[in-house]
Amino acid sequence: MMAGVQASELNLVGAAAVLGLSYRQTKRVWRRYRAAGDAGLVHRLRGRPGPRRQAPELRAQVLARHAERYADFGPTLAAEDLAQEGWRVDHETLRRWLLAASQEPGASRLQRLAAVRCSDLVGPRLHVSMLLTPLCQNWTDIIEREVEFSP
């Protein structure tokens, strides 16, 4: 848009209408574009940590404690127990940290489900569609265990 204004193909009033901004805000944007080019249109806090972000040391300590003692707990219960130990972390923050670190039980739930389903397949009957499911990664091992197919 601002390149069009610079090339005199569009005026600020038209650019404001297209961008959905007020005329005054478009003038501010135009002033930043003239001063810094395309980089002037990018938010200046982009790439910086937020003001409410927890310290990386706290995050590392909480994740280590969770792996050590609360690995089988959900984020809410783990956050409550961590708070009793003096680690004040909101359960949603802990959930996001665990997802990022791939330590949350929900991240491995699919793997646990696959293990259960594959072990359940060993028996007198085996449905062919179960072999085709991606949850069962060791289906060749099951076939080798003399499993009979049902018609």
C-alpha cells in the first residue's frame, strides 16, 4: 500500500480506506515508512520476550522437577503440587512449557494408545483394518505370532 502511495498511484485517503485505518493512523504509518522503509512497518517489539515472561532458569528448574517427580501428573495437579513446594507456576504456563518440551502426558498419549491397541490385537481374531491403522506400528510382529484372520 505504502509503495503505491510513494509511486503516487494512491493517496493517503485511499490507502486508509483499503487498510481499514483512520486517515491520521495512515499518516503515522506513512511517516514511519518514509523514515525506515519496509522495516518501519514491522512492530518494533517483534522478536523480544514479553514483559510477563518467566525467567528461563525458573522454566528449566520447574521442568526438571516435573520430570523428576510429577511426570505422570497432568499440568493442573502438577502445578498445585509444585506450588506447595514453592514453585509458583500457573497450570496453563506449565502446560505450554510441557508441550514445548514434549513432556506432557498428552504428547505421548498416542504412543500409549498404539501400544495398547497393538497388544490387544494378539488373540484368536484380528481385523484387517486394524493392521492398516497408523496407531499400530508393530503390526508385522503381530502377524508373525501366528494370529488368525477372521473372515
